[in-house]
Amino acid sequence: MDYSKEEMNYSKEEKLVIETSMRYSYDKFWDAIEESAGSKGETNEVDVAIGLILEGVSYMKGAGMSESELVEHIKSHYNSFEFDKDGNIIEPETLEAEA
């Protein structure tokens, strides 16, 4: 599978699969973080998050994603949101409305 940005013309069905997959990964990520937070010191959230990211990198490399494609996905996501003064994520829709 080619993960480059040039291949971003998805069908309605493909978009639905992507949205469902992203929602699933979001839920699983936060389940793992919450489980870590409740582990009474056996694990910590930051190391769990790093571990999940690193496992994802390994998987994506094995799936054929190039380093530059992976870095581009990370940069795109990293730059897609901001935090307010209280440390809460400001959703992309909110950022666009404020612009």
C-alpha cells in the first residue's frame, strides 16, 4: 500500500473505514493510558504512550511505509491541533473558526 499524500482520493467506503479505524485506535489508546494511570505505579502513561507509538512505527515499517511518509504523517498530525492555557486540546474545527 502506498501511504503518500498523493494517493488521498478515497471513495466514500474507504473514508468510512479510515474514520472507523481512527476512532477505534483513539479509543484503544486512551483505554491503555487510563489503565496505566490506574496501575498504582506499575506503569506510567508517558512510557505507555511512547511504547504504543514505537510499536506503531514498527508495524508501519513492516507494512511498507517509508520513513519520509511516516514522518510526514507525524508532522501533519502534530501541527493539526493546539492546546489552550489549561492544557486542553483545541480541536481543528475550533482553530479554523478562530482564524
